[in-house]
Amino acid sequence: MEMGIIGNCQYNALVDTSGNIAWLCWPRLDSSFVFGSLLDDKAAGRFRIGPPDGRAGSQEYLHNTNVLKTTFQSNDGSFEVIDFAPRFHLYHRYYKPNMLIRIIRPVSGSPVASVELKPVYDYGRIQCGTVFGSNHIRYTGPPLQLRLTSNLSLNWIHESREFAVDRTYYMVLTYGEPLEDRLGPTCERFLENTVQYWRNWCKHTHLPLDYQKEILRAALVLKLHQFEDTGAIIAATTTSIPEAAGTERNWDYRFCWLRDALFSLLALRRLSHFEELEKFVNYLRNVAETMDRTNDRLQPVYGISGEYRLTEHILDHLDGYRGNKPVRIGNQAHEHLQHDVYGEVIMVISQIFLDQRFMGETSHYPVRLLQRLMDKVELYLEANDAGLWEFRGIAQLHTFTVLMHWAGAALGQQVSSVHNYKNLHQQSRELRLRAERILNEQCWNEEVGAFTQAAGGKALDAAMLMMVNMGFLRPNDPRAKRHVAAIAKNLCTENGYLHRYVIKDDFGDTHNAFLICSFWLAEAHARLGNKREALELFDKLLSRSNHLGLYSEDIDPLTGELWGNFPQTYSHVGLINAAFALSRRNSDLGYFSPFDIQN
């Protein structure tokens, strides 16, 4: 995954080391790609600026920004390409257009470069035509105007001819509204303003003493995956990069999963980015308020505008990442029954009741919604479901789901204590105690020495590390260290990375390890005082990022190669939460502490 990400909370793009825009979807994070060579090098479009021989360059971010610089060296000299998506304050709002700016600058000598620009649309089914203007090229085919404005020869661009990089060249690609202002000064002003925006954003990020560089990069990735218009946070920028080669575990992750909401919320809380937290809470509240549209239930996943029909399609005309088919758009998970979502959403909207920064901005608390969600916890407390890993052919009483019921009930009890909701207090207290009994009596396996994946079973699951990380198992509980040790022993690969589970699922055996699970393990070790184990694992994970500090979803335990959709939001969220646990002598659990509720 030798790529960097740029974006502006309206769209993201991936730039590889050859200077190619390997992925860019317009006009939104979940739209068709305009450039998608990541999934098909021939039919999916490309936008490369680099040496004519295609050699790779070196990449780095401008310090504390999402502005990427790729530098190319040759015997004749060197030049750099600055890539960014404009984002800054303008007229008391954020300016975040569908605009990609690429600046080509000479560095030394007399370097030569070339440009390949072949946009597509409808996932490569539409090859764009070209219409020349006086200082721009308009590409026909997409629903809105796709236009390139440049001071480089338009014919050199169109014909991919070589040219000397003897001055600064600007290339501005827009979707919808074109750039009508002066080219060079506008690009330089937008660059300066965008750099300043990101650096100011970083200055408002709360950091511990340790791992500041890694936390900041992970935080910048998390920020890019929030669709600002609605507040939704997507799981990853891409679709259909497989979890492992030849497995068909190729999914579209450009959607918002409720099961991951809690982990993102914890990270945003720890980073002290209230604006992003507030937008995300409001998005999830809106989804929950309208659950009657989906047969009066919450789905595991929604679109970034709250869309609830995410019909899964296979695109047969694309070769897939490294030839790995199928390429999927949409996600069948929207049909699944995953009952953990009710407890998770209760924990999220509890912010509105418990955080003083929310209070006073609304004329009423969403008590009716909280009651509906608590009723769902009561209804599904002992019901089988697909679990957080979305088994397509297995339904069980998953321990993780019961844990989320417990945590949601505990936070509901806390809310009702603060606001004196007597009926809700009694209901949530009874549900918390019932969930505790189920967990302790049905989900703990003394022979295995751990809480298992499902009630009455023996299979282990990395998600059960949440028993420690969410505080159900306190450090002084004699089961806690046994539990974490059993998971580590049974699910770790030879190189120390963690599988989600090792049982066969709908697609057979699991292959690669899940990065967020390994971060969960490092966090659990830290919370139990296993400092040496936590540091060893965390440092190993830090060494497995790509050249820019970015992570995908999975890692090949033998080669260390990254697989899965990229960048994966929750791998970076896992890094943030683990780093905070390691960086504090007496680490708290973040904002949520449901185990502190008194009987």
C-alpha cells in the first residue's frame, strides 16, 4: 500500500509513489471513481504526473497536514509534485470543493516529466471524451462538468508528451463548479490556506506525552473519513481491496458502521475534537430517530447521508486489486441482524445527556429515543444475531452483543440517575444486571479460561478484548489476565499479530490478521499493567505502517504486507485508543465508564 491519502471531508484521493491518482471518487466519498486504477490498471482511469519512465518517487506529508509531496529524482535533475484538496475557512464556513490541485515544481537540474490523464465514470463503464477550451480541457461523460485548467500545454497533457520542468506548473481538476480565478496565484493561496487549516487543526488536538507523531497522523486520517455534510464516518476510502489474496473477502467500506461508532467516539473524545464528535453524534441520532423506515430496527450499516438500502452489486468488468475479483459496490450487511447496535447507539447519544457542551443547545433531550433503544435492548437481550463480524450463515448469542447491551444499559442507568428518569432507571438497572448474569454464567468458559465468542461455546474472539477495554473486567478481577492471555495464545500468529477468530466462516479459513484486533490487544495489556507486552506489540504495529504511517485493515502475518481497504479508519482509531492507554500512567477508559454504575 505505497500510497498517501489527501482529502477535504467532501472527497478523498489516493496518490501512489509513481505520482498517479490511483483512487478518487466524485462528488462524494461513496460516488463512482473518476480514477480507479487501484482496481483495474487499464479500464479504470488514471492521472499520473511523473518521470516518463514511470519510476517511483519518495513521499512525505507537509508537516502536520494532509498535503502530500512526491519528489522524483533522475540523472538530469529532480522535481516535486504537491497534491492537495483545498480546505479552509471562507465566509465563516469551510470551503471544501470538488477540486484536486497538483503543483509541479522544479527542484534541481533539468528534469523531464510527462502527464497521463484519462478520467472515467460509472466505475469505468464510461470513458470520457475531451473538448478543448482556451485554457482548459472539458471531459464529457460524467453527470457534472469535469474540467482541467492548467498553464501546461493542453496538447502535451492530452498526448502525454514529455516536457521540461523548468518552471512551476499548475493543474486544477474540478467536478461541477470550475476554477474561474487566476490560476497560479489562486493555487498558491489555496495551498497556503489549506496548510494553515490543517496545522491549526493539529494544534487543537489533545496529545499525551508519547506517540504524538503517530497519533497526529492517525487523527488526520480519521478526520478525512468524516463526511462533513452529515457527520458520518466511513470505514475506509476504498472498496474491494481483499482481506487476503484469493479469498473473495472483497467488500465496499465506504459506509458508516454503527458497531464502530463507539470506538471512533472514544478517539474523538480523547483527541478533544468536539466539533467532529458533535457531528457524528447528530448523524447517529438522526439514523436512530428514523429507524421505523427499516422495519423499526437499526441496521448495522448506513450510507453517508443515512441511506438504508445499500444493495450489493458485483462489477464484472473490472479486474480487481491485483487481479482479485469480485469488485463490489454496496454492502449486504445492511440486511443483517446485529443487535449490538442498540447498546452502542445508547452509549453514543448519552453524550447529549451527560456532556455539558451539548446541554443548552437543544430545547429537549431525546428521552423518547433513549426509551425506544432501551426497549430494543430488552427485546433482543438473549436473541441470536450475526455478530459484529457479520457472519452470513451463522446466528448465535454473541458475547460481544451482550456486552454492548450491558454497556448501553449501564449508560442508560447513568443518564436516568442524572436526570431522574425513574422508570428508565429501573429498566436499565434490571437489564444491566441481566446482561451481567448472561455474561458471567453463559459466556465465561472456565475450561478455556476466557469469555468465548458466543454463549455456551469454546471459540475465542478478539472482540472479547473489549471485556477489559470497556471495563467489564476490571484489572483486579482474577479472570482478566487469564482472559487476555487465552485470547493472545489462541488467536496470535507466529509473528504476534491477532486474528479476529480462527474458526471457519462463510468463506472458509481466515488468513491475514486484523490490525485493529492487535491494537485492542496492546490496549488490553496496557490496562492490565502488562506494560512490557503492550509496548512490544505496539512498537511492532507502529513498524508495520506504510511509508507515510498509514494502515489498511489487515496484515499478512508472514510477509508484513498490508491488505484490505485503505486507509482503514478503525485501524487508526485502534492506534489512537491504544496509544492513549499506553501513554498514561493510570489510564482512564475515556468518556465511558459503565462499570462505575452502582447497584
